Amino acid sequence: MGLVKGTNKNFFVLIKMRSFQDIFDSVRAWENKMFYDLHSLFGVSINSNTSYLLTKNFDDGIIENKNARILYDKDGGIVLMYVFADETSLVIAGSIDAVREVMFRLSSSQLKK
């Protein structure tokens, strides 16, 4: 992603919930403001080169065989995404590597139980 130098692509937010159904509609409604609310956490500044992301729609996608919604930049790079990692975990991240690592750790902790 060539938007901003120093972007923290490995940062993530993990939201635990009771079930996928409890949060799905709320997260979809939040999409319109998600980038605005979280851009600074992910190190993306809003300027003349990135302001279009404030109104750009998320696209459906699959990340690590899980349903995802992805916000792409003009070059097709991932800016922000959220992935339903399992029935009780939502991961918001700026890179596939971050999502992969969180999902690996989630699955590892479930195997130990």
C-alpha cells in the first residue's frame, strides 16, 4: 500500500462476541464510518490522496477461507478489512499477514482447551 510511509500494516483489532449473528448487522452498518473511525490506528492519514477512502465501499472477499469485507485503495491494495475469524471472533486489520497470525493464534488456543 503506497498511501502513507510508516503505515502499521500489522496492527489489528480483535473483537470477541457471543455469536456471529449478534454483531453482523452492526458491523455492516459501521462500514460507512469504519475507515474514518480507525484510520489513525492503522497509520493512514486523511489527505487529498486518501480522502476518497472515506466514501469508498468495502467489497466482499475471502481471507484464509473466511468471509471478509475489504476496503481497497486505487491500486487494489488492502487498506482495511474485517474478517469473521470464527463464530465468536472478528478481526479488523490492514494486512492479510496480520489476519493470518491472529487466526493461527485463535485456532491454537482452541486446540489446547
